[in-house]
Amino acid sequence: MITYDELNTQNHSITELSNVLLYLFKERSMCDTGICCDLFYRYMDKVKEHIDLVDTNLYSKLLSHDDHEIQKMARNFMSGSQEIKRIMQVYTKEWCPRKRGDTLAIGEHERFLKESEEMFELVLQRIQSETEKLYPLVRELSGEKQHVA
């Protein structure tokens, strides 16, 4: 059984990692370090794990609701999940073509930094939407204040 506190802790961890990575990515020489690469893969794993957890535990309550606006919100979040996963896959294919745990493949640092900032911003916007819209709605509909599922 997952709690809202656990989801919020995951969101905090993802936010922290994105802030650290953006700071590191600005310095080109940091991108080539194994530590930076490890942090990057930790970030990607945490985002995927979080999205999968939310997808598995929250949407069924909303999709089965009588209110079509609530169903629409669930479908929009689900669509957003798929888009984030797609963007992350394209990003990883572009910038991490080597085996996992190696280094990032940064040929064009400015483009890498721009695409990284865009991807991190997309994930941070998603986290904010979950916190401000999704979690309160699920809490309200379920009447459960601590546990999601």
C-alpha cells in the first residue's frame, strides 16, 4: 500500500536530482564523469518508477468516476505519462548510446544542456500538477487522507 507521503518523497527526490544534474550539466567537464552518469541514471530510474507507480495506483479511481471531467483529467495524466516516457527514451537514445553506467555522450554541449533543461522542466511541471491537482482530487474522491491504494 502506497501513501501520499511516499509519493511526495519520490517527487522531492526527483526534484533534488534534477536540480543537481542541471547544475552539473552546465559545466561541460562534469558531464564526462562516472558520478554524473550514475546520478543521471538514478534520476531516470526514479522518474520511471514514480510514473509507473502513479499510473498503476491512481487512475482507476478516476477513470471509473461518473464525472466526465474527472475521467478526462485521468486520461490527460495518462497521456502525459506516455509522452514523458517517450521523451525520456528519445533523450536517452541521443545522449546515452553507450552501455549503462558508462559516460554520457555529449558531442554538442549547448544542445545537450538545452534538451536536458527542457526534459527536467517537463518532469518538474508534471510533479507540480500531481501535487496540486491529482493527489487532492484522488484524496477527495476516495476519502482516504493517508493511503493512495
